[in-house]
Amino acid sequence: MVKDDSKQPLTCFKYRSGESALRCLEEGTLYFAKPGELNDALEAKFDHVDLTIYNKIVGDTLSEISQKRGGPALAFDNQGLPDLAKATEKENERFRNSCNEVGIFSAARRPNHQAMWAYYAENNQGVCFELEWSASTLEDYQLIPVEVTYTDAARVHNSGEDWRALFLDLAEKTPNATLAELQELSLEEDFRRRRGILSTARVTSIKHTDWAHEKEIRLLAPKAGARTILSTVLKKVHFIRMDGEKFGPIMQHLHLNYPQVQIVQWMIHHGTVTTSAKNMMLRSIPIKDI
């Protein structure tokens, strides 16, 4: 099967200390962290919405589709709520546990963010990886790109909103299906998987407004851990200072093992940021010449 890479690839940036960057280059990996390993103590922390609110969304959606198709308005029967609550509680716990195991790769939108250089790249002595993710790469590694949203409101997850969005889409794509048939389709593995992905992406891409200046982009993996993917996605390495302890080894490693990667130097002068991109030429110096 030939994969379609005609879509514009996703480009993002990862600021690294010299030591971390060299390790990534040597191993050829990028690390997808668990929520609990990230620097925001509230990562993937949320409460589930009350079951009656969830059921109202489901009932209202079914009634809306019924009326659009010439049928009657429907009222949801709450008599089965106690039994449903037990099943939902177990499902919510499984969902929470799965969210805590998700792999998160955090990245920035641009390579010239002075605060990011200070926070994550040893006060300009590290480097910044420019990464390009094609559609086929995302598919091969089962990665989901998401934009982080920032809020100071309480985090209450309503999976009914995700169910509604997917159910309305299902109804639109199968206009001849009855309401009962649509409900049967919503119980199938594909629908449940898509709903799980959508819900997981939402709860693992919310941060407090204190972090909003980072304007973070994320790639989500089913499980945390290192992925041997760097040679596929690394396009440029940006730097500012050359006096970092690992700068020389990084440049030498790029020259020997990543010859296709371009080197970009940024210069900051009285608040003005300029850049120059070039293919850096390195050579080994014979012992007799030293």
C-alpha cells in the first residue's frame, strides 16, 4: 500500500541541553514521556463529569437525529442509571489509567523563543532540533499531533462530547441507517477506538495558563518510551552559542552521522534576532598537525 505524503508535514522544534542533544543523536531516539514525568504537576489530572450530564448529551443527540429524520423527539429513561453508573465507573478508571501511560513528546512552534532557549537549552549553550513529521511517519509510529490548550478552570472531562461529535459524524456518513443501527455501529471497535483516541488527546493536551507563553505542540504515542526515529524527522539543528561543553561533539556527530541535516546559527544583539543557515563543514585534524 502506497502512503499519501501529499499533506503538508508538521514542523516543530525541540530545545535540548548539550548533553541531552548528544544522547539523542548517539541513540537516534526521541523520548515520549508519561504525563507524570513532565514539569506540570497537573498533567492529565481531571475529574469525570456527572453521569446524568453525560446521559443527557447522549439522549439529546439521539433525539436530535430522530427528529432530523422525521421521527419523534426522544426522552432518555433514567431508571437504569444505578447499574449504568457502576459500569461507567469502571470504564472511567480504565480510561484514567490509560491516560497516565500515554507517551507525550512536547515541542515548540519556533526556534527563536528566547525564554525556551533559557529554560530548556542551558541558557543558549544547548541546541534546538527542527523536526519534520510526514503523514506516513505519524501513521507508522501511531502518533497523534495536538495543540495544547491553556485554562485555569477546573478540569472536568465529559466524554459525552466526544461521543456526540463522532455519533453525528457517523449519522452523516450513513444517512440511510436507522437510529437503532447507528447505536449498534457506535458499539463497534472502530467507533470505540476513535472515541478513546479523541478523549485521550483532549485530557492529555490541557495545561494551566501559567504555561501559555510556551505555545506547546504535542505528539501523543500509545505508550511512553523512546522511539528510534530521529534520523527520519531531524532536518535542522539550531544553535546560538558555541562555548557549551557538548557543542563540539554534537557538531562532529552531525557531520559523521547526519550529513543531510542543516546547521542554523542564531545571533542575538540588543534584542535583534538574526539567523544564518548553512551546511557546516567539519574535518578531523590528524595528530601530526596538532
